[in-house]
Amino acid sequence: MTIKRIFESNILLFGYGKMGGALLSGWIKSGLQLKNTYVFEPKPSEELLSLAKNGANINPTLPIKAGVCILAVKPQAVDKLLSSFPRNVMFPVLISVVAGTPLSKFKSKFSSEVNIFRVMPNTPALVSAGISAIYGESRMNREDLEKVKLLMSAVGSTVLLDNELAIDAVTAISGSGPAYLFLLMEAMASTGVELGLSYKTSLKLAKHTVFGSGKLSLKSDLSPKNLRENVTSPGGTTEAALSVLLHNDKFRLTMKEAIKSAHKKSIHLRG
């Protein structure tokens, strides 16, 4: 199976917020034709309306047969969506990227013939650099799993989970993770300004440092600890900075507290 073959069938998307938009943008860049794109969104953005002008089907009323249906609405909108779900649509595979909503909620709504997957992507999917965790029950056939993997691989990398509860941890690490790094960039850029750099220069330095460090980590067989030590010369500037961050282990403890807070919230969302 190839991504091109998947895109020969219609793709049905409910929700065109940040994540729904990121996924659809990545799929279009990977070859999805707008004529095969069906989007249900109660408040279409200018961007979505522009796609409609070029052939995408927005809030269609005709019967739809799709290869895959993706639910990308906010958790608080799930009940309303399921209660008013259109009856004139058919699909064999359902992908939920809704945070905090277990498979059981969807299984009670859809036919047993629909294979349902939970996926936790993150917003770098917008530039095909996301990471998505995929969970499907053991009865799912390999062809449907491969279809989901190909779709998510079109917008980044994937990992497979063997436990649905693990999605809460994934949410805390990679789902919310981009925000942690953007906060780091904010702090680096603003401090650069305090030290005499222009904001433009400081922000560029921060962005490329985070980007380059991530790329180096992906390309290297070394652990993050080893990579950190390689940057740290005895008595040097990096050591001076790390002596602050690592004092009383406060950086790790703060990150641990933040990630566990996100994890707790994810558990709370699923009730």
C-alpha cells in the first residue's frame, strides 16, 4: 500500500482547527486532491474557504463514501458531534485525534465494521515534522493499521502503542511538547534582547539552535546526556549556564512537574 493509493479514496475530516488544519495541509502537500477532500466545520476559516474555491468539499450534504474519516474536534465538542453525526457518510476506518476521549466512546456510536484508531499527533505536522502515537485494538487488521501509519507518516514520524492509557503520557510529552520548546525560545530570545541583541537576531538564533539541536539528536547515536556533555567544556560558558539550570536539579524537577501536570489533565479529560 502507498499513500497515493490511500488518496485515491475520499478523506473525510471533522474539525478544521489547528490540528485538523495541520493534518490536512500535510496530506495535501503529500498528494491529496482537493476534490477528494471533505471537511465538516461549522465555522469555516478564510483558509478553508480558499480550499473550497479550489475544489475541496466543505460541509457537504450529499452522501459520502470515504476511505478514512478523521475526527479532529475539541474534546468538549465530541458529544455534540456524535449526537448529530450525519447518517449519509460511510467509511471503514475512523481516526480520532481528540485528546482525552477513549475508543469506547466511539465504539458505542459506530458499527463494529468500522475500525477505530486513536492517534496523538502534534502541531509540527503542519510542516511534515510531527510525531504521532497510534493505538488500535489487537483485532485491527494490518492493512488498516498500515493505512493509518502511512497517513501519519505523511506529516512526520510515528510510534505504535500497545496500551491505550499510554496516550495520556504521549499527550504530556509530545502532544504538549512543542509549547515547552516555544517557551524556551521565548526565554532565549527575550534574554538576548536584554544582552544587547536585536529581537530579530535573537529570535533567529533561538529558533535555529532548537531546530539544529533536535536534528543533531535525531542524526546522532549519542544520548541527550552525551550530546549535552559534548557542548560543555570544563570552566566554559556552557558549564556556567548549566550550573544554574542544574542547581538542586531544579530544571529537571520543573520539567517533571510540568509534564506530570499535563498528564494529569489528559487523564481528567477522559473522565
